[in-house]
Amino acid sequence: MTFQEQILQGLPDKLPAKKTHPENANRAPIRKDILNKEEKQLAIQNALRYFPKDWHKELAVEFAEELQCLGRIYMYRFKPDYEMHARPISEYPAKSIQAAAIILMIQNNLDPAVAQHPEELITYGGNGAVFQNWAQYLLTVQYLALMTDEQTLHMYSGHPMGLFPSSKNAPRVVVSNGLMIPNYSKPDDWEKFNALGVTQYGQMTAGSFMYIGPQGIVHGTTITIMNAFRKILKKGETSAGKIFLTAGLGGMSGAQPKAGNIAGCISICAEVNSKAATKRYEQGWVDVLIDNLDTLILRVQKAQKNKEIVSIAFIGNVVDVWERFDKENIYIHIGSDQTSLHIPWTGGYYPVDLSYEESNDLLRNKPDTFKEKVQESLSRHAASINKHTVKGTYFFDYGNAFLLEASRAGADVMAENNIDFKYPSYIQDILGPMCFDYGFGPFRWVCTSGKPEDLKTTDLIAMQVLKKIMQNSPEEIQLQMQDNITWIQNADNHKMVVGSQARILYADAEGRTKIAAAFNKAIASKEIGPVVIGRDHHDVSGTDSPYRETSNIYDGSKFTADMSIHNVIGDSFRGATWVSIHNGGGVGWGEVVNGGFGLLLDGTEAADHRLKNMLFYDVNNGIARRSWARNKEALFAIKREMERSPNLKVTLPNLVDENLLKNLF
Ligand SMILES: NC(=O)c1ccc[n+]([C@@H]2O[C@H](COP(=O)([O-])OP(=O)(O)OC[C@H]3O[C@@H](n4cnc5c(N)ncnc54)[C@H](O)[C@@H]3O)[C@@H](O)[C@H]2O)c1
């Protein structure tokens, strides 16, 4: 059967044979065995409803085994035999080119070169699922292949509820992931309802098919590290020979060494999982691989002496590195952490003094002891960081809930007022005021022809557009504009493409709109093939997350989720090809609501209209909210936008003299 026939077939006619897993597959951690007997029976019943009755007897036993051994039912037997990767858009059997673009993006998110645990349909973050099981995948791509431009596919946490009549102007797909009644959004609720097969953790971009490999995050990480160094360097100093210590070489964290190199420092990333570290090394994302602390010390001292720009992966626990550097008196200029502390009890964070295997064993067999070990380790971790910061290290939380979980573990990370943390988050100090409040965020695109030449052409177009805009940009955003021009000029040299031909670039509403419009023109003139545009949810408007994206909102509204909900609804009727809204992202289940979109540029006038209408709202929604929260950079940006766009009328805050409040209560 051809690839196209298999896509069109959906579920196979005959029960396929059982499958073995590819050698060296990086498998998802075994999940918590949380269901009681009746709930397990319900989970099996739920899984079997995808299949004809005469398969039930055989599948019931198999699914029960998956549930018992792995904590989830993935339906491995139904994983398709074709290779999983983004193909040129013309190879997809589809009536709607928009739907074909979505299949392409789904396959990219499941490509073993891109995805963290492809067998379990997990793209990144340990739990960022595209689907819960392979039946959902097969049905979804079949629906997409069959649908017209007058239908919309509604997806509930990976489950394709079906095609509903709509219109050409409606999104082709509406996705929700992990949305819960608020009182049922504790971490164990995810374990339970995911095991039952009724919800999933979509992370930010996995469940919305917009993940483009670690490149997507390299740029944001580069901006963060570069600006972190700008905060500590004296005039005339450079970051050469200076140290950035962090942890994690997984899905997103794998971008840190490359970003460290671009920012021009010595980066050390500790990673307990040797498979993850080796994968990044083999992909050329990190320069040196070391598995011994003594060797690490010698290599770091050499790099310091020679003022090298080098990235080092240390296979081992990051706590050991912090402690040993303290003992050896190695000065850390910048420190952070990107272990997956948004899922601390399910394998996101590995405790010190236990091997990777011992931890996994404990996690499965004695989850309560594992939890204790994690908390002990976090206390030790934070204590060691505190020793370094006393010496002058600049430490920031990388939005992975490190400080939140460390505080819950009783570690010494609280500020004197006992409300704030001792250290800022990267959003509070860097990305919030310098980027998001001005509307700059992680715009991205994918060239659906799959041709590297198309990507090069789009890089060039984007650079020309930015250079032109910069000529008239106000002083306040000149640095941003310059950083992004430098980035796009060098992007191809950094060889960051993994999977589809994709690019990321921080831009504001004006930049995003003008770049997308220029792409659409180039598509119309057949210079390049169709392009999908989108963004990370981690953006100006997409995400409400009190300890991350909206941590620099200080009017008390950071615990509300109106902005992200408005964003996805607003984008959906302004031209998005697909929209998604999720509970749970980088910081944990119940801790964040985030949304995003994808929009296919096909060179038509309709696409030109859609992109202008949608991108304008997509960015300015967040700036309006940030300005209402009295953020001065956002106030500047929204006033400027109102001058440019007469149809925009935003409610502005009246600023209050704080002296007036002092004696009130
Ligand atoms: N890169 C960004 O811009 C960004 C932004 C916001 C948040 N984050 C957060 O960073 C975290 C990491 O994301 P990811 O996609 O890389 O997750 P991931 O799970 O793919 O990678 C985390 C890695 O940390 C390793 N690890 C865990 N405990 C360790 C320890 N004690 N010592 C050394 N290594 C350890 C794990 O083995 C894993 O490979 C998430 O919580 C994410 O939300 C990243």
C-alpha cells in the first residue's frame, strides 16, 4: 500500500500484527499506576471504542498489559509502517491544501529526529503529547485527507471528535488539550484522566503541531543568555571565557549549548540521561561530551584560560556540578536550570546521588520515596546555587518551575517578604520588559516544499523586511531589531534545521505582518512554495502563566487566563488555519493556559487578508493587556500602534501617584 493509501485508509481493515520498538528508541518514562480496578476497566473500554467488536478480545488483553506495564495505553500495534517525517506538501493526499499543511506539521512533530519519545507520541517536555494513542493519529490524518475547505475538525486532547460543517473563513482544525474543570487540575488529575484516555498534556507547541525542534527555542535562549550577559558585563567586556552553567539537554533544553555558542560563552549543560546527551552531541548541538567530574573541571579550566567559546555536555547530575564548582572555586557568571520541574514527580527531575536507572526504578516502585529524594535534591541544589550567588553569580529561573518546586521542597529560595522568590524569572528580568511588552515574540515559519533553498529565500526576505522597518524604528526597539537582523543573517550558518525546513525569528506585529505578506507575495510569484506561519505559545499574548510568561504582570491579574482564551478565539475568526488552547505547558498542569495558531500562506489574496487581520490581533491583544497592567514598555507600544492603526482603540490606564495610597489603610 502506498503512503497516500495508508493515510486515506485511517484505521486498517485487518488487525495489524503486533509491533516491536526500534532499537535505541528513547521511550517515555513509565507513568504512575494510578487507576483502581474499575477505572482500569473503564480505560480499556475507552480504548476499545476505536475498534470493531471482533478485535476486542485480543486488544483488551494487549491494552491491559500496556496499561499495567506502562501506565498508559499507546496502541503501539497501530503505529503506521511508513517513515514518520514531514514530506513536501504536494505528497499528501488531501482535498484541502490547508489540511495537507496540518498533516505535514503533525508528521513533523512525530518525526523521531524531532520528537523526544516518538513511540509514545510525545514531542517534548517528557509529556508533550500530539496524540494519546496511535488510533487517534490514524483517524486524524484520515479526516484531514478527506475534509474540504468548508469543514472544521474538532479535536479534544488528541481525539478527533469529527468533521463539522463550517466555512472557508473558519479554521480547518480547532484543538483543545487538557482543558479541565478548574478544581480537577491537580497533577494527579492529569495522571488519572490521561490514563483513562480522556485528556492529554499538549505542552505548548506539541499538541498544536507547531514544534519545530530545538531550533524553535535556540533563538529565545540566545536572546536570554545574551541579555543576561548584558546585565552583568562591564562596559567593553565580552562573554568570551565566561561561564553559563545549567542543566538539561532534552527537547527545549537541548538548545542551550548552541545558544551559549552564539552568545559567545563557555556553557556547561549537565544531563543525567546519556541518550539525550549523546543525541545532542551527534546532532552537532554540543561541542564536547564528558562523563567524569574531574575531566570536566580540567576542561573548563582550560576553556577559561584560553577564553574559548565552547559548549560542554556533562553526563551526570547538575547538583554535583554546582557543588564541585563551589569546591574548586570556579566562578559561574550566569546560572540557570532547565530540568523538567513542571513534572517533578514523574521523571522531570532526577535526584542527586542516584543513578538514572536507580531513579527510574524508584519512580516506578516507590513513588513516595522518589518524591522525597527529589525534594531533598532540590534543597541541596538551591543551597549550592545560594553559595554561588553570594559570590556574585547571576541566577535566573528558566520558567521550568525550579524556584516554585524548590520553595515547595522547603529550600531557601524566598525573598525577605516571603512572597517573591530570591531570584527573578527570565521573563521578569529579560524577555518580559525587553521583548513581550514591546510585542516581540517567537514568530516562526515552515517551508512546506521541504526545500532548503526555499528556507534560504525566506531568510533573505525576512532580513530585508526587518532592515527596512529598522530605518524608522524608535530608539526603544532598535536593539531588538538589530539582534534579530543579526540572527537571521547568520541563521543558516548555525545549521539548526532538524525535521522540516523551519525558521524562528523574534518580531513584533509590524515585523511579523510585513514578513508574512512578503512571503505570500513570493509564493504567488512561484519563487517559493507555500509557507506555514505560526509561533510558540510562549509569546506576548498566547500564554497566561503567573510564574513565567505573565510573571511580569503586577496588577494582580497574572492568575487570570482571559488573555490566552481571547487570543485563541480572536485568532480563530480572523483567519487562522488552525487554533489550539491548552491547560498545562512548561510550568505544569493547572499552572498555565496557553494557545496558538497555524496559518497557511498559499500566495492568494485571501491569505494576504487573513495574515494581516490575524497577526495584528494576535500580538496586540497581549500588548493591550500588558499596557492595562501598567507595564511602561507595553504602554509605549500600544500607543504607537494606535497611532499607526486608527481602527484600534484600547482602554488605557490612568497612572496613580503611589504616595496617595500610603496612608489609606
Ligand atoms: N528553553 C526555553 O526557552 C524554555 C522556556 C521556558 C521553560 N522551559 C522549561 O525547561 C524545562 C525543560 O524543557 P525540555 O523540553 O528540555 O524538557 P526535557 O524533559 O526534554 O529535558 C529536561 C532534561 O533534564 C534532564 N534532567 C532532569 N533532572 C536532571 C538533573 N538533576 N541533572 C541533570 N539533568 C537532569 C532530563 O534527563 C531531561 O533530558 C521545561 O520545564 C520547560 O518548560 C524552557
